[in-house]
Amino acid sequence: MTAALTPDAALALVSTLTPGLRRAAVLDAGGAWLAGDRDLAARAHRELEAGPDVAVRTLDGLHAARDHRHAVAVEAGQEVLDGLLLADLHAALAALRAG
């Protein structure tokens, strides 16, 4: 059984998988900040709470995904491929809940 990553380690994983990220954050299921950029965490929480989707993307580069325990959010430039970034966010979520 693999141990779950800490929020800080999950951010390091996303940064390794996706070069070119500007900022990143991890939140708990209720939207409370756990690691990374606090302003980005608050913004991601608002975007995720605005609808039923498990992932959001905004025109200004915010990408966020959530599961029943955490959310991971990043701010990326246009050079980052959306599909790969979403897969990397889901990989970080899986690593947070491993164990």
C-alpha cells in the first residue's frame, strides 16, 4: 500500500509533471487552504463551488479539479496543454488519497 502524499508533496508532483505553472494550491473538500498559494486556493474554491463539475478551467489560466477529499488548483499559461494538465491534476488528487 502506498502512503498518501502530503499537500506540499502533491504540489511538488504537479510542478514536476507540468512545467510552466505560475502558481498552485491544495484545498480540502470544504475549500480550506492546505498548501501553496492562498489567493489561488480561494479563487479555485469559488469557481468549483459555482457548479457541479469536478474540474474547471477559466480563460485566464485557472485549472482546478476536485474529488471528495481535496481540490488541486493551478494557474498556467497558454503553452500548457489542457488535457495533460487535467490528467496531472487528477494524478495529484489520486496521490493525496492513496494509502
